[in-house]
Amino acid sequence: MNSRIIAVAALGLAIGGCGPSTPPPAGTAPVTKTAAAVDAARLTAADTEPGNWMAPGRTYGEQHFSPLNKIDAGNVKQLGLAWYYDLDVAHRAQEATPLVIDGVMYITTSYNHLYALDAATGKEFWHYKHKMGAVTTYCCGPNNRGVAVMGDKLYMGTLDAKLLAFDAKTGKVLWSTQIADPEAGYSETMAPVAVNGKVLIGTNGGEYGIRGFVKAFDANDGKLLWTFDTIPETGSEGTWATKDATQRDLHRDIAAEKTQLAKNAGFFKTLARPMELTCRSGRSLLERRTFIPRVRRPLSEYPMNIFYIIGVVVVILFVASFLGLHA
């Protein structure tokens, strides 16, 4: 797999011929255009700025749809390569959606590289390369799916289960917070969500028997504000039913299952249900101060009768104590 940013080049396509393009000059310098300055009001009203892409799904609605209409069926054949940029990561999948804010493109790659580029020319403003911890645990490639922005900061989760904040102008790391223990199977490949002064992020690791969660961190200093666990300490045992909803005999040995459960009272810590997908927050939901992440259960079977494989959780952002969320 070529390590050239093909996706970025596609976003940089311009109406015109298909003549040759030269690579942009590289370098490390502060962003000379206006660096990201995106407050909560601007993020909430992102749909009114069709020329910017301020979240992985463009808006909190996560529709991944652009209302721009200059390129259409009548002129699409005139598109040509505007520029390209060679990545520092070869032979790995690139899964991030770039953010484009006021003429600056912010894009991540596998192994947690983060670039700031001139969206018009491909010129590099700065490049951050994450130094991994001693342990990383991930099942399906060292991928990263992008960053979040709030104010003049960018936020990225890492394979060694950290959350980093960057100065959008210089790429300087402003703070680093350990989200979870990679030795226990945790990692981060998703793009965080920045909303109302908080940075929200779930977790990967369902293949390794972790306990899923959503955590909220203070966007200014990285302090943990609250945690919502997708597996409660009690109540996750399922039901001790001997028949299913159609009254078919399940042939279960309930006594043996309860004995097995008693031997592992902390089973809830390894039931997984990671929050592996970007949290989805419609504007109307934000006005009610809620967001909806998606919960995924691993494919492994449990001894108890647990019915729900995929579920949805509504988290109230500002009434964490009501839900029993903990720091």
C-alpha cells in the first residue's frame, strides 16, 4: 500500500485539467493561516459552514454529508489532482477523516501521526509522531480515525490508551492523560468528541475482555470528569430463564451457571461491550445536553442468558450524578 495521502488529494481536487502535480514543500512551522478557533457555538452550528469540516462526520449529527454543490454530475469529469502528500507511515491502512477548518487540514494516520497541512497547497505546517508506551494491545491494525477540535486545541486518542491535547497552531502537546491500561487490553483508535468544554471518548478492546466505558475529560486540562461503564457491577447476569420467548427449552443447568458465576464475582470487568464507534450527537440532543454512543458486544458467548448484542446508551452530559457516573 502506497503511503501517499490519496484521500487528502481527493479532498484537494480542483476543477481543471489532469496535468501533473508536484509534491508540496515540507517543513515544521506554526500554522500561518488562521489556526483552529472553534468554540462550542460554532461546533453546534457547523451545518451553517459548508466550507469547513469541523468533526469526523462534519457535524454532531455525523451524517458525513457535504452540502457543497459546485462539483456536480456535469463537471466531475474535469477534476484533476491538485496536490499530494507523502505520509511517514507505509503499508498501513489510513482510516481517518480529515478536519478542514479555515483552510487548514488536520489528519491522522496509523501509529498516531498527526499532520497540519495547507488545504490549498498541501504544504506541511507541522507533524506530530507519537512515542508509544512499552505496551500496546490492539486486534485489527494500528489505525486512527481522526481528531476532535475545540477552541484552539486538537484532541487525539492513541494506541497506548492515552488522550492527548495539542496546540492547533504549533502541534505542541499541551497535556496527556492515561485513559485506561493497555496491559489490560485497552486501546484507542476512534476520534474523540469535543462538546461543551468536555472531550468524550469510549474504548476499544472488546476482543480482549475489557469493561467498556465512555469517559469525559476537561478540555482545558485533561482532568477526568466522569465515567459511564457499559457493564454495571450488578444486573449484567442476564436472566435465569429455562425457556426462550417462544417457550422452547433452553436446556440450561441454572444451578451450574450460578455456581460458575459465584466463582467470578468480578465478571462484569471483562464482559467488554466497548464504545468503539464515534459518539453521535444530533443538534436537538445537544440542546437537551445528551449524546448517544453505540455499544458493541463481542462475538463470544456468555454462560448467562444475555439477550442484547447491540444497544444504545443515552448519556446526560451535565447531570452525571443522576446516572451514578463516577470519576
